[in-house]
Amino acid sequence: MKIALVNLCRIQDFSKTKYYESSLEFLKENDIEFVDYFSGRETPSDLLKGFHEALKNKDIELVWFIQGGSDLIKFLDKIDWDLVKQSNKEYLGLSDFTHFAFKAVAV
């Protein structure tokens, strides 16, 4: 299984946090393949672009919203919901990710 790591929940470069390192260690220790679609993306537009790139990658099976936070709500009207539906991905997240999950199930 290949996982896409995305961030639409908080406007910051999550790769610059200590939590990022421990999250990646878990993936590496368990031989879980992943693609980082959020490092170096510090603007809302760049974060959304990374998310859409993850959806387009046919090798990705699971999209992991690596960080929680209420800013995800601000992205809901900007997400390409047709792309979400067509991608047929599984999703994982926490906190305000539930707003995305609720809408993704409805499309």
C-alpha cells in the first residue's frame, strides 16, 4: 500500500515540526511506502494543489491528512469533489478531518 501524506488542516509546513519526524519514523519502521505532498507548501493554494496531486496519483491507495485543525473547513469549497469521487481513495485523518470525510461520503 502506498500512502499520500497531505495537509489541508493547518496553514504551516508540517515538515518543520517535531511531530513530523515521529510520524515518518512509524511509516519507515513498518516499511510503509509514502509520498509527501505537503512539505514546502506553506500557502493554502499550494496545500490544495498537493492534495489534488495525491488524488491524481494512481499508485496512491490511502490519503492521510497528517495534521488536524479547523482550517480544513476553509478548503471544503475549493476541493475538486469530482476528482475525490473519481480517485476512489481511502482517507485517514483526525480532528476536523471529519468535515472532509462527511462530505466525501456524500459525493
